[in-house]
Amino acid sequence: MIRKNILREFRHSWARFLSIVVLLGLGVFVLVGLKSTGPDMRATVTDQYQTQNLADAQIKATAGFTKANQNAIRKRSEVKAVTFGQMTAAVIKHRQTSVQILSQSQRISKATLTKGKMPTSDNQIALSSQLAQKYHVGQKITLVNDHNGTPSRIKRQTYTITGFVESSEYIKKDDLGTTNVGTGELTAFAVVPSSSFTTTTPNVARIKFSGVHGAAYSNTYENGVNRKVTALQPFLNKMARQQRHNLRTTLQQKLQPLETAQAQGLSTPAMVKQLAASKQKAAQIANVNVTIQGRNDYNSGYSQYGENAKRIDVLSDSFPIFFFAVTILVCFTTMS
């Protein structure tokens, strides 16, 4: 008799029963989906970091790294591997697109080719993939500084595009950071061979730390990197002080005969101009610095991606509770 009553209730209210089942199933899907999204996001991007061997930290030197500086960094116990490279900023003429120009790295923070081929000569360039809709392989572009001259550190203005690349150092597609040219907002990046630069003195070092473990974004990894960065900064501060001292000494040796000639009334217009330029350089020595930054600081895309994954994690803890509460309320209302 009870069984007949149950079957009769199902026959007369099957739509209500189906609605409850669908609501519960939807709640389960929401819970499972949200709980897996954050970890899946981190796992996906971590594979990219490993493929491109993304640096744990970057060291930037405004005056560059001498051979002695490079050897000193390599010998540090915190450093497992390091590659030295160059970077400078430029603007694509007629487009006002600010671009970070990077020397091609072979080991750490490697760029991945998405179309075309990598540049091999000093008149070739590979642009970041977000510019693939605006430019094409084989097209020529002109890079300039704010005064329409040749940008600092690179030999020429005109380059032929050979391909398009992606880099884990710039995983955001817009707002890649700030720069000192153009609008001040970095729009894209580009890769050129080391031979494209006017100097062989690198101004950026990419580092993989020893003794740092754990997956990207994990507390183990982030805390390990922070400890290494903190340990290296005093050493780099000392390096910067030595660089400033050496620059002042060298500049003073050049200034002394010019100032002596001026005091004796023997200076020429060319010497006066040279003296003014040297004094301007002397004033800039105070800005010479060597700084180190972990991924969260030198790579805004890395930091933002991690924050987005954390937001999904928080949502996965709170939203399913609300959803199930609504589902239960609907169930009780439906059954009453």
C-alpha cells in the first residue's frame, strides 16, 4: 500500500521531482567546477613557466654588469643558474606603441615562437603575439625614442619582422607595466639578437635560485623566493655603491683637466661643451642602482594571474554554500 502511494505521488509530481534532482545536480556541478578551476588555472600556467624556464627573480643594473659583477653573482650560493641579457625601451614610429626590447635568451625565461621564425641578424625582430593583428611577417617597422632618434643601446631604427612570440614574463596581453618612453605605458615587447645592441655590457640578469622548491604560487615557493631576494639585496647594494664610486673616479679623471683649462682661461667651446656634459653625467651617478625583484614584482602578469586564481578559490568556498541553501529552500517549498 505504501509502495502504491509512493508511486502515485511520483506519477502526479514527476515534474516537481525532476526539478529537485536538476537543482541538486546543478549544485554539485557548481561545487566541483569552482573547486577545480583555481588549481587547474595554476597547473596550466605552471606548465608554461616550466617550458619557458621562467626566472625566479630579475636583477636590473642601471649602469650594467661588468665581468667582475657577473662572476660575483654566479658565485653566490643562492644562485643556481643565471643568464645575463639586455633590455631597452622604444616606441614604434607613427603608432605610439611603447615596446620593451629584449635580447634573446636561450636558457632562462625563453620566448616561445607562435608564428614565423626567431630573428638571427641585427636588422630583424620578433614582436609579441598581441601585435600579430596589426603587423605581419616581413613587414618593416621603425623604432625611435621620444625625440625620433635611435633608442638607447640598440644600433638601428628599422627592423624586419620575422615572427611573433610569447613570454611568461609578459603573460598579460595589455598593461605590461610602465616605461620611460612614449605614453609611459608598456604595450608590448619584442625580441632581437644580442648583436642588435651597441654594447656587450648586459643590464639585466635572470636568476634561478638554489634550494627553492614547490609549485608556482604555493607558499613554499613564494616564501623561498622572498628569502633569497632578501639575502641578495645587501650584496647588490654593495655592488651598486662600488659602481657609483668607480664611475665618479673615472669621471673625475676626465673632469679635472677640463676644469683646470677653464680656470686658466684656456678652454675652447668644445671643451666647455664637454665639461657641461660631464657634469650632467656626474649628477646622474646618484641614480645608479642594482635591484632584485621576485616574480610577483618584476612580472605583473604573474602576480595578477595568481590573485585571480585565489579569488576563484575563495568563491569556491562561499558560493556553493549559498547555492545549496537556496536549493534546499526551494526543495522544502516545493515539497510543502
